[in-house]
Amino acid sequence: MDANVVTAVNSLTSRWARTLAPDNTVISGLGLWPLLALLATAADEPGRSELAAAADVDASTAARDAVDLIHTLDAATDLHAALGVWVHEQLKLSESFDSVLPTELTGTLTGDLAADKAKLDAWAADHTDNLIREMPLEVTPDLAVVLASALSLRTTWSRPFREQVKRIPTGPWSGNWHWLDRTDPDLDTVHVYDDPAAGPLTVVTVQGDADVDVLLGIGSPEAAQADVLAGLVAAVASPTSGLSGSALITRGEPGQELAPGVKVSQSTAATPDVSLALPAFSVTAEHDLLPLRDLFGLTTVTTAPGRQGHFSAISPTPLAVGQANQSVLARFYATGFEAAAVTAMGMMRASVPVMKSLRLDVSLTRPFAFTAVHRATRLPVVTGWLQTPTEAE
């Protein structure tokens, strides 16, 4: 995996995460990045440069980088990834089409709206193991080209949690919730970072049994959500930096809070360990990407095209990006984690507008961030924020 691509995906995820509203939500920068890369190779100037800058990629190689990324992810045990391109059968293609879009991924739109929708929905369901069953795109008569990516993961915890109903008496999460807890002998699943923006940031790694882990990040009550999310994404790239749990535990006494969400207690275990408690959660989100078109380099290519359009390398017919959406979900439960994202962009014809052993007690009892990470590449697959638990009694 090209290290520059990993850096680019993490940067996109971090910048997007900083825009999220304070609510339960989840995004996939990894699902969006390949589409921006494909568009960068296919677009005319100035859209080409805007897209390349947003994706932090060389436009001349971006499409190939996108395909290589998806192939790398799809080779993982717990991950499935796919790219798809569909072109209306009546759209005249440029001679350069084969050089800017991966023809081996290309299907056909017939103009039969019901049939085309069924085809796109089936692709989304098939490539997310039915976690997402609809393509997040409106099929219209003027839809000429569709680009889509799909990601799905299912991992089982190497050390499962116990599940129980727990009452939180006070605070932002007061009430009864389905709660998860477990102990882990590996103190270094906990790291504390001194983030420049978020301040002290506690990151806990929950290990999957194959090649995906989930990282949980909590800052101080005063820390801004945007800074905690960005700090967690930054921690993905530095899994061993910060202060480790084994170093942290030597600095405190029972009852002392050492870092956000972390206290020291005594236990009857033979050796020091980590106790982790958090609510089970299920978060789904639908994102319209066009309100953030500047962030994603879509400013020019979503405007009404001139006589040549924005994608003359695809077709002499003037085309503009008229739709850009993402459907994404994440579920954290006692035995594992699952997530999926489908991101789609629609190009429209120009006529359409666009002592006793010590223990670290980690208890996440207020809003926190999460991200699922492909261990080998350190790529964040989905990243989100839990403002309120979702699984009530």
C-alpha cells in the first residue's frame, strides 16, 4: 500500500470529521476517497486540480491509485471493498474513456429507471453483505454516469464483552442502557495522547480476531468534538506513540483519575489489567456531500458545464456531478463490530442542475469518538461520534 495514499485518506477523514454536527453519526473517508481520485483523473481543469488537491493525489495516477487501494482492502480477511462504474448506453464516449475510468468495472444504465435502480441497489447490497440495500442515489432520466464504492467489515472481538443493563444515575447519559464490559491483561491497549487541539486524549484499542481493530477515543469534557475526532484519526497513524497504559498505571493511586475516562482501582487479578466499559451502539447516517463541495474539491465539477462540460475525457456530452451521497452504518456489540458504507456520485447531462494488582478502569460514560482501522495499512474504514447511547433497555 502506497504510504502517500494512506496519508491522503487519513487527512480527508480528519478534515471531514471536523465538520460533523454534535449528534450520533458516522462517516467513511475511505469510501469517498477513491471516487474523488477517479474524478480527478477524468476531470478537465480547473476541476481536475481542485479534486486532486482535495484527495491529495497526482491526478495522472489517481484512478490507478483508487483501484489499487480497493484491491488491497478487498484482500483483507474482515474487509470487503468494491468500485463500480455505470454508463448510460446512449451516452457517446470519448476515445480517452478507457484511460481515465477502469473499464473492467463498468456496467450499463439502460434508461429504464426501475431496472437501473434495481441493478444499482443489488450491487450495493451484494457488496455490503446486505448491510446497505440501496444505492444512495436518485435514478433520474438524465443520469448519465454513476461512480460508486462499497465497503463492509465484520470482525469478532479477540476477547468478547459481557452485556448487561446498566443505569447511569447522572450526567448526559442518565438512564438505563445496554452496557458492555470486559477485562484485558494487555495494559497497552490504552494510550494517552497530548493532542495539540484536543488536549489529553485517551485511546483504547479493541482488537478484532483477524485484521480489523476498533479504536475508541475520549477527551476531557471541555474538548471540542471536532478536535477529539481529528485527534483519534491522528492516533490511528501512531499506534504506539503517546503514553502507554503500562507506563500510565505506575503514575497513579487507587481512585485517582489519570486521563480522560481513566482511573486506577484495585482488583483481585494476579497481574495488572484493563477494565473497559461502554454502551453498545448502532449508528447509521446518510450524507449529502454537495453542501461540503469545497472541502471535497467538487466546486467546479458540480456547476453547470459549458459547451465542453467538465469531463471531456469521458464524453463529448457536457457532464457535471449532480449527486454525491454516502450511506454508512456502524454497530458495536458484545461479540464484535460491523460496518458498511456505500458512496455514490452521479454525473448528469448539462440540462440537469446540480499490592493488590492495579487496574485501569476505563468507563466511557459521555460522548466519545470511534474508528475502525485496517490494521496492516492503518486506514480508518469508518469514523464516528456517539453523542447518545442507542440501545435503551
